[in-house]
Amino acid sequence: MRAVQTPPTGAASAVYLTLVIQVLSLGALVVFEQVRGRSLAGQIAALGGEARGSQAVVGAVTVFAVLMMLLVGTTVAAAIAYLTWLIRARQVNSPTAPAAPVLAAWLVPGVNLVAPFVLADEVWRGARPPFDRRGRWLGLLAAWWMACLAAVFLVAARLLDTSAGELTGLGLPELAVTLLAAVLCGWTVRDVTAIQRSLHASPQVRLPLARSRPAPSDVPT
């Protein structure tokens, strides 16, 4: 008899929490960029290598560095939380499922443009959901992955573009797409976890037994 794995509800909660913190950290960086970014970039460019003049902007540069490190750290934490959940969710469906394919799907360049979508769908199908939810799930999954790719490309393009005279160039469009991707990601995680949790709980559900009727042979004549 196959061992029953517990649904990864704790791992799912970690995904939700890290996604929220990631979006908040990006929001803080966007606010800093809008309020101080352009002027600070101009001051840094004007100062050049003058050490004494740099004292005037050292506080703002420190805040900017902290915000950047916070964004990187929360992004890494969100990625680790999601991979942990995905590995656990696959093992609920199949206890012998290895973690290597999951890591390769996300880390190998080129493969990571398609494979994460396929793996998430595989986990959903392995959880044996109701058949009539298939279309809704595929729509949700496609929306999440498109938003995720859009967020990555938008943020990367902004950070690599140094011609605008800004610190990062990040603004409301990047924040909005990242927020959308985070919400949809959390939604996909919630859907799969809920299906696995209901499947795990169903064998424990016991309906009240109906009162038995006397057998025909026991009925007095």
C-alpha cells in the first residue's frame, strides 16, 4: 500500500508570504525611484570620483542599496518557496518523484521558458481534479505564466537600460505586472493544494450510518 503524503499546506503558505514581501519590496524600490531616483542618478553622475562631494548623497545611496538587496533577497526567497512547494506537491501525487526535474525546469536556460508551465500542469493533473475544471485551470495557468515572463522581461529590460539617466527605471508598469504575476502564482498554488487537501481528507470522511432495518426473517408474523 502506497504511503499517503500530507498536502503541502505549509509550503503553500510560505509561497504566499514570500510573494507578498517580494511585491512590497519592489513597490518600495519603485517609490524610491519615482521620488529620488532621477535626481540621485544626476548627482552621482555629476560627482564622478570626488570623494568629498559624495558625502552629500551617501545616505540616499545607502537606502537605494538596501532596497535593491531586499528585492533580490525576497525574489530568491519566493523562488525557493515555490520550488519547495512544487517538489512537495509532486511527491503527494507520487512519493518517488525526484526533485531534479523541477530544478532543471527552472534553472536551465531555454528550458525554463516552457518547462515550469508543463510541470505545474502535471502536478494539477496528478492530483486527480474534477474533469470539468480543466478549461478554467489551463486559462489560469497560461495567464500566470505569461504574466511571469512579462514581469521578468520588463524588469530585466529596465535594469539593463542605463540610457535613461535613472537608477533603475522601474515604475508602475513593472510593479503592476509583477503584482499580477504574484497573484496568479498564488492562485495556482492554492488550486492545486486545495485539490490535494480535499483528496487527502476524503478517505477520513465518514457519513453517519443509516439505521438498519430488520431482516425479513426477523419480522414477527
